[in-house]
Amino acid sequence: MAGLTAVHPPAGAVVGTLLDWARDLMEPALRDAVTALPERESRIAGYHRGWHEADGGAREDASSGRGGGKAVRPALVLLAAKAVGAPAACAVPGAVGVELIHDFSLLHDDVIDGDALRRHRPAAWTVYGTPAAVLTGDALLVTALQVLAAAPSSAAGAAVREALGMLGELMRGQSQDVSFETSGRVATEQYLAMAEGKTGALMGCACALGGLLGGAREDRVAGLRDFGRCLGVAFQCVDDLLGIWGTSGRSGKPVGADLAARKKSLPVVAALADDGPAGRRLAALYAQADPFGEAEIALATTLIEEAGGRERTEQQVQRQTSAAMRALTRAEPAAEVYRQMQEIAALLTGRDH
């Protein structure tokens, strides 16, 4: 991209430019990793990322850009390296590894949740079938660990261990999320623990990998890790809000699907904890055996807001974001890098809901 270097984001860059910088620095190695997969898995991964259509042809939608999401996690990896005084380029293997793991988790999540849309297009499993999508996710996970292990850094082993620890937490969080669907009541503390594993662990790992590959001492890595973990929980809370009060155009997924599946997102958890009339009506609605139609989804949405679920979730977003920024100060980043990471945090937690 004109005006960007392979090492430094431009001073005073707005968040969109930061993400473009991160994508430009990381994507050549990412494409190499995906291209090296077996032909079928490579094709499915490329479709999932929005690089091409299902038949392998170029995408015609001029607004699609380069696809593959916003590259937030790779940006966090690269900025974390800069936060500890290292060149961003040294953390490219971490950025690639994190993005591959993120795509692995999305491919599997869509199958588990039965979500038919991803990034405003048919999800990979609806196009290629469930077995193919699951196997592609598995291939991306294996490749991610291989990329981290091959990083030209004395910290490559530590990076792999960081990723393995994160994956254990991610699997735990995903398992809890699924089990919540059939649980009568879920406490807010249980929900937050799930979110920290399902979403916070990967963002925490992203930030920690940048510090590790940048050669930082452990206390600075810990500050970066905690920043990412808290930010990930805040992001999950915002995602829950968008799942109820957002639009498909904003989220890339069908709005109301979480309520139709009776998922225990935080607004629902908070509303069910309310002992008032709205909370009791919501509990009775969720206890019904019949599937939710449009009328039930609309009623649930109203009851969740009346019972305070929306307000308490927004408060949790602010609480987790504040904790993230306090953790970031422990990493002792340069003022410019602190501001850049703060801008990314604002992007993740300031979406319309």
C-alpha cells in the first residue's frame, strides 16, 4: 500500500490505516501458509477469507476489498511487538498464527452454531459441506502451530506454548458456551469466565505473542496478555449486544439467531437474573419447548431490555475496557503505540448497538 512501510505504521495513523498496515505486513506470509495446504482445504480457506468465490473465481463485489475480516488480531500482535521496542516485522509469524487460529475457530463455530452467514456471505459449511469445513479448520490449526514453531526467534518455543495454553482455554470456553444453551440459569460470573476463554484468550494470546517474539521480559508480556484478555471479553459483550440489537449488515450474521437458538448471551443472562415481571416473563418464554418465530424473538428482545440486560451488558463493556487499558500501562508501551492500541480497543468496543 502506498505510503506504508514494512516496519512502522505511519505516525498519527487512524485505526483504519493501522489495520491496513497490519494486513499488508502479514498477508503475504498468510497467503503462503494457506496456499501450502492441500488443494481442497486451501480452496475452502481462501473462500472463507473472501479471497475468491466458491468456484475459485475472483470476487466481483468491489466493496469486498481483500476480505478476511478487519485484521484486528494481527494488528494487536504487531503493535504489541512495537510496544516493547521491537520491530513489527519480527512478530509476523505470530500475526499469521493468530489469524489462522481465528479462522479455525470461526469455521468450527459456524458449524456448531448452525450459522449460515459469515462475513456477509454463505458460511463455508453451507457451500462445501460440514466435513470439509471442519477439516479445513483443523488444517488451519495445525498450520498455525507450524508457523509459530518455525519463527526465526529464540522465543519460538515460548510462542507455541502460549498458543497451546490459549487453545485449551478456547476449547473450554466454547464447550461452556454450548452447555449454557441447555442450562436453566447461568450466573454472570460463569458467563464472563466463558467469554474469557472463548474470546479473551485468543486476543490475550495475540498481544502476548507480540511481546514474546519482541523479546520482552515476562512482566511486560503479562501486561499485554491481560490487555488482550479484557479487551476480548469486552468485544464478546459488544458482539452479544449486536446479536440482539444490531443489523446483519453490521455483524455479517443473522440478527436474532442467538435468541432463536436460546443462547445465554450476557444480555440474556443479566435479564434472567432480574426478579421483576420482565425477567420472569423472559424465563417463562425461554422455558417453552416450541421453536422461536419472529414474534417470540421480538418479545424476547423487548423483555431483555426491560429487565436491564442491555444496560448491564453495556456497563460490563465499560468495565472490561477500563481494565484492559490499565493492564496495557503495565507493558510500558511508548505513548504513540499506547494511543494506537487504544484506538483499536475503541474500534472493538464502540460498535453501534
